[in-house]
Amino acid sequence: MKRVILLAVIQAVVLFFIIGALAYAFKGDFFYNYLAVVFAPIAGVLRFGTAYITEIVLPRRQPKLLKSVKQAKIQNKRVR
């Protein structure tokens, strides 16, 4: 979970600077209508939410996926 939070914070900070730079380039104001201040944290929260949900759901399905991948590899070796 620490990795998910770290990646979400990094994404929010990077987006803050990207959105701010675009606003500065087009409108001449880094904080134009507070776009960077508003959208960067929203993107970070959405990243955290989707990554956390994926982390919760994926381990339940992972053994099934690994089993099917191993079976596919075994079948491919038999065919050759």
C-alpha cells in the first residue's frame, strides 16, 4: 500500500507542474483559475483509488491466472 500511495503522490506532483506549465504557456499565469491546484490532487486520488482496488482484486485472481499460464506453457511445449 505504501507503493500505491507513493505513486499517487508522485503523479499528483508531476501533474501539478505539467498543468501549471501549460496554463503559464497559454494564459501567462501558473495558477490560472487554480487548474493545477484542483486537478492534480484529483488525479492523485483517482490514481490511488484505482491502484488500491486493483491491488485488492488482483491477488484473488492471481493464482488462477498463474495456473492457466503454466498450463498454456506446458501445452505449447507438448505441441512442439
